[in-house]
Amino acid sequence: MKREYLLCDGQCHLLQLNYDDEWGLEISMWKRAHAGGKLSWRERIRWCWHLITTGELWVDEIILDKEKIHQFAEFMKQLDKDIQK
């Protein structure tokens, strides 16, 4: 598996890219820190309860097959060319 992490410029979110030959590219977006500083005890308990009951952390995620990976790569290449002008 190939893996890459990209931290947003605002330092509060993280983009995680995982590639596996069997299922393709998984793109996940993680919230790195609570914007207002520490989470309240109520929020901490709510996050823990969510993890206990679902077995998953909150994350926005998408999985792309090889065709969509190519489409995504082409878009990013074009975007890179456009911003270099």
C-alpha cells in the first residue's frame, strides 16, 4: 500500500491518500484539531461514544477506481499547469 498525507495550510485538517492495487485510491479528510482549542468534556464523551458504538472515527472519505484515479490525476495536472502561469 502506498500512503501520503497532506496537511492543509490552515493546519486544522489532513488529507490522507491510500492506494492499494486491489481496491484503488482511498481519499480521507481528517479534522486535525478542534478549531476552538480543547474539546469540552461533553464533546470528548460524544466522540468516544461514537467510536465505541460504531468502531469508526468521523472522517470524510471516498474511494476511486483506476479510471477515476486517472481522471483525478488529469484534473490535478491541468490545475498544476494553470497555477504555474
